Amino acid sequence: MNQAVPAPGPGSPAGPVLARDFAEWREAARRLIARRVPPESIQWMQHAGDADLLGDVLADAAAANDAGTESAPHAAQALRIPRALMEMLECAACFRVADRWAFLYRVLWRWQYGEQEVLSMADDDGARLQAMAKDVRREEHDMHAYLRFRERPEDKGAPRFVAWFEPAHDVLPQVAQHFVRRMGRISWMIATPDATVLWDGAQLHHAAALLRGPADIEDEGEALWLTYYRSIFNPARLNADLMHSHITSRFWKHLPEAAVVPEMVAQAAAGARSTGQSQAVGRRSGTTIPVSAEQAQPEREQPRTLDECRRCELWQNATQAVAGQGPRHAKIMLVGEQPGDQEDLAGKPFVGPAGELLERAMEQAGMDRGQVYITNAVKHFKWELRGKRRLHKTPAQREVLACHYWLEEELSQIGPGVVVALGSTALKSVLQDGRVNLKDYIDEPVQHEGRWIVATYHPAYVLRVPDAQARQDALAAIVAALRTAWRLAQGGAA
């Protein structure tokens, strides 16, 4: 619940306030918060010509503090802004929009008076603040990536390298610090339509706009670069759409190679694509031998035990492999998806909540668990961490295929006449078909490789269903499938 924001104190000013940069805005905002001036009472200005307008508001605030008013000093002492919020405000302050100072002050005002949801994405102001900060960081990244320095002749002195860029937001100061760290003591200059930064090798200087555009920069080495770029261009591998999708269109005009790319693309479309490969690469004659991916793999010794299995990566994060359990020659085999958290720790299948529900379903179906072999399609627990809990994560198809080796071993050794597939993953593994749909096989037993396959829901599905009636229906479907499997195992008809 939002706290009530107090009304502004007596004599609280209302009028224009100048903020040319974040530091100036922060100082003004601190004093205005101390005076409890609400956002709607302030008109923020961004131009130096309006500097005299600041006097009325801040001079009044300073006078009130000197006079020892009860409200202002108390509010100033209570102003506590978390570093994360201040960093986000400073980042968002670079976003070019007319109302940025007014918006940032509104966020600060709301936070100061207890509305901490102002940082949440569920809040309109919070969502806008985070979007502004995200766009500014992206612009910094793009400027790092697409800014191109051009070398000046040595006889012209410093700066040795000059670059032109047209940023969408006010990120030049941050980007300048990035290049200070990267360029060392080499002098350089970055010019934009609004401002310029110069690095003399020891100190960074900020100035007004000094260039009108990239045409004002001379670069004797650019001709050499374009010659090299032309020589490595391969028209046979050209994908113009992909090339333009990798670089936003507004950056192309700043790249030296942009002057020659349209010509080379046109030549490729006119026929250079078919002749672009080197003549030294000839066609080799020979016989093509078709081979499957499995046959192309080198022969490797298969693991002899589950503990030795490295057929996929799941073993790395599992406590142990969980083998199946049950009579040596059981007539029925139940196949689940994979071990859960408790199964991974105990080393036994279906001992957690899903196992308890399965045992209850078996009792209702008149099936003795001691006469049934129970296993999983995947033998290692696949999970992801949520807080302090390991939550189940569905195995990928490649992991199911890798573990099918062990399911085949169990089917061969146990020789069940009926296999109950609990869930979609188990059904895909049993039928060795990643495209099957569980709904197509429920209540429809099928013959596969000489045995009956009965498909139904996994017990964990019953635990996840939020609707009580749906849970009852899913549990009833499992019980019915187990009864069908028991009848088929006794020689009954499908």
C-alpha cells in the first residue's frame, strides 16, 4: 500500500529550475526534496540561458535552511538514497527526452516518501526508468562497437586519432572513459554533433562541438584499408540481408567501408557471385558414399554400469544414477521420465511425492508394486536451482536418446510383456520416436516390438494440475491405464 505523500510545507516554491547535467540536477533535487516541493510545482529547464531562473527557487530554499525551519532540516537528514537507485537515475539521466529531469525527480520524490515499488517493472514509472537505463547502456555498447578512429598525419600534431559519432543519447562522457582505458597515452578526439572530448595522453578535456561531420576528418590510411577490404570481400558468400541485420542502419554511414559496400553488392548481383571463388580451387572428382551420423562416429567402448555412464552431460550435476527396481522377470514395467530430487538423493525410483501418488494408484488398480519393475527413461536428475531448491527440468531429446541405451538393457533383461509409459518423455523413449503425442495413445494400447505399450499421465502431472476436478480425472486415467496393463499381463484382450 502506498504511503500518503505529505503536502508541501509553508512557502514551498513553484517555478522553473535549471539542470544542465546530472550533477546539477542532483544538487537541485536534494534541496527541493528538503523543502518538500512536489514534482508538479517545478518546471525543469535545460538551457544555460535560463540560469537566472534558478535563483528564485534555490535561494529561497537556502534561506529557509539558514532560518532553521523545522521541516527542511528534518527532511534533508531523512534523505537516504540507495546506491543502486542513484546509479540507475544517473544512467537514465543520459536518455534524451524533454521531460527527463522532471521524470527523475518524480521517481526520487516517490521513493523518498515510501513508494519503493517505483523501481518495479510492474510500476509505470519503474518500467520507464528501467527501459531508459537499458537503452542508454545499449547506446554505450553500440558506440564502443561502431566508433571508428581515423589516423591523422604526424606532422599535424595531436590528436593522432579522430572519430565522429552521432549518439542517440548523452553517453559521450562514459564512452570517453572507456577509450581512455583502451588507448593509453595516444592522443585522440571524439566529435559528436553536440559536444567533443579530447584526450592528450594524460588528461581528458570536454569542449563544444568542433566538427560538422565525418567529412571534416582526413585519413591517409583509409584508402589502404578500403583496398584491403575489397581484396577480402567474397561475393559468392554474400548475404546482404544478414549483413544489414548485424549492424543498425544508422551506424553504416560512419563506417569507412560503407562507401564501397553498395558497389560490391551491386557487382555481386550482376554476376560476380558466380565467379568470385578463386580459380585455384578446382572441383574434385570421386565417388560419394552416403553415411549416417551414427555410422560416422568412431567406435567407443560402451559403459558397463550406470555409474560409469558419460553418454550425456547430466551425470555432472546429479548425485548418482538411479537404476530401475523390481522382480527380475516382471510381466509389467513402469517407465517414468527421470528421477526427482528425492530419488536423486536416495538412489531409488519413485520414492518422492510422485511415487506416493503412483503407489496409491496401483492399490486402486489392484496392482502389487512388488510384482512390477519400475524405472525411468532418463537415469540422472536434470534440475535447475530456484533459491535453495532443485527444481525438475525436462530432459532434452538428445539426452533421452543417449539414455535409451540403458532402457534397452532393462527391456532385454526383464522381458516384460507390458510397458506402461508414464508421461510424454517416457512414451517417446519407449517408441523411439520424438514426434509422438501422448494424447494420441492414452486409452489406446498398442503393440511395439512384441509387447503391449500402455500410455498415461505421469503422477507428477496430477500433482501440478491446479483444478481439483482435473486432478481427479488425471488420477482416474492413471488407475484405468494400470488396470489395463494388469489385464494385458494376465493374457486378457486389449
